[in-house]
Amino acid sequence: MSSLGALFTAHFDPTNQEILLAGKIRPERVTDIADLLELVRRHLEENSGIVYLNVKRLTHINLTAFNALSAVLATCCRAKPHRKIVVVTSSVVAWSTAMFERLAGSEENLSVQVYDSAFYPGQRFVEDESFIPILRTQTKMTWRHEREILPRHGLRSGLAIADICCGIGDFASLVYREFNPSRLVALDHSIRSLEYARRVAAHFDLKGIEYTYGDASQMLLRDSQFDFVTCRHSLQIFDRPEMLLRELYRICKPGGRVYITNEKNSHCLGEPHSESIKWTYEEVAKLFSHFDMDVEMGPKSRSLLANAGFDSIKLESFMVTNLDGDPQDFADVIEAWENVYAGEMAVRRGDSPEFIRRFRQGFKDHVFAALHPKGYAGWPIWAASGRKPL
């Protein structure tokens, strides 16, 4: 159902026993939302076990609506004390959790689940603030390749662009300066990364980038509004990449393109000490898999885009190497990988000291290869894009 000039929508998903509310609910009188309240009441009464009220995309609700909704929830809680009602909120909508938690405090069988408090399994590793300088170095290394690749995938000046999972915003700032978009929205779920991105943009006087806090799998962005949507090195760290692809598809205009990059970590290579390096990066792929992340995703990009409904798919790969600029940059990146992968992730998985010692040695050998005057070190990346059909 939709109401009040489509300001909000409400429907029930029987598969998940979930009532989904979205938009802005701001009635003048309770009677204005009588149909909504009846829908909520009916599905709460008809279903047992756990029933979810999903308000992740409910951006506004006035006191009239909240009080009326609260009364329905309270009545249904007391009518069936053994049935659980879970309100699913998001930290992206700041007021939502606090309001519903206050309500839950008075009803034993009503609880609040903050959907993105643990947004994806590897969040604490990849959003560590100490990783920020290395992310900048990584982007500097990949940009040498991507600035040539992006036009082949349809990026040109004057487009409306969204950079989803923008991280520290360095890629967005490079795109802004190089391609002069008509609009550029850069969205991420890490508050610290966005704060850093805004500081850098201010430092370089880049006033046209709209840095936005948001959940990439449930974006508060309108349908079909961007000509070109980018999502780099991000699908591979989410346990449900298909959810992100659905959202990237949704916000892209028909005829527009979505551009993604992903890695295949087991193909990182180096000489000398190739066997030690090969073993370590094969173990990196297994380590990420343990935390429900897939750093082998690169070659799968074509099928991922096709399954999400895109056509006219383009796919190419490139190798970032120690020959791309200063070899010390690559060495710094590898050392940062070692600190996070061997120093945090392997420890958390419970790996033995002997395994971690051997694991670290492969990174050290990769650094040696990167800095050796006759050495070679490589990091492979796949770039792919698909068109949203007209």
C-alpha cells in the first residue's frame, strides 16, 4: 500500500513475517493513516513466532503517527505475550533507534534490532582508522590504471555520478577533478571515513561533492537518478553482495552504467620468493572466507552483474605493480595488509603462532620483492561494468 500522495509505503513480506515501512509518515490526524495502522495491526495479530517491523527506510515520522503506531504495538504485545515483535532500525536514521528503544522498554516482548550495528562480518577490520593512510596509497596506485579504464566503461564529463561505499572519499575527489560531473554523491557507512573525506575535500576546496552517511544495502536515495554508479573493492567484503547490487541497479538510470572493482587475492605475486608469497595470498583468501568475505570475487564480476539484471557487460583486469610509481608505496600497502590480516584477523580466527609466523613471512617476502632492484610484485584487480536496460 501507499498513502498520502506516496509520501510513504507499507507492505507485508510473508516470507520473512516482516512489515516494511518507508518514506515520511506525517499525518495531521490519526484517521489519515488508518489504513496503515490497520495493516500493522492485522499482520501482528495474524502471525505468531517472531514478527518484524522494518523501519530502516522510514526517514520521518511525526508525534501523531508515532503515538498511534506505539499504541498498536503495545496492544498487540499485550494481546499475545508469547509472540515476539522486533523493530528493525538503522543507525543511518539517527532518531529511529532511540524512539523505538524507549517504547521497547515498556513491553517485554518488543525489542529493537539495529540492523547495521554489525553491518557486515569484516566491518571492524576494514573500517579501522589506522588503515586510512594506506587506503589513500592504494587509490593512488589504482588510479593510474582506472583513469584510463573508466572512459571505456562510459564515464565522461557532465554525468550525475554516485560513488557508493566511498570510504575516505579519495576516489570521488579524483573523479570530481578529472571528469567534472554535473552531480557527485559519495555515500559510506563509516562516520570516521566520511569525516576524513570532508576534511580532505575542504583542504582541496572541492565543494561539489555531496558526502552522505548511508547504508549501501538500503540507501535513502531515489530510484533511477544517476548516470554512472561506482562501487569499488566493496562487494567483496560484504557477505551478501547481491543486496548491494540490487541497490546499485535501483539508483542507476535506465541506460546508465554501474562500475565495480574487485580483487583475486590468491593471484597476488612476486619474485623473488614466489612460492612463499603464493602460499600466503592463497591463505589470505581462505582467511577472508572465514569472515564471510570473498577477495576472490574479481573474475566473478561478470556473472554477478548479469544475475543482477545488467546487460552490455564489460570486464577487464589490470595488475598494480611495484613499477607503478614509487615501489615504497606498494611496500607500505603490503605491510598494512600484514598488520591487519596476520596481526588481527588471523589472531581472531584462532590461528597458531607457527601459522601466523609463516603467514607473515609471505608478506615480508612480498615487500622484499617490491623493493628489490630486480624484483617484481603484483596485485590483480578486475574492473567491470553493466548497463541498466532501457
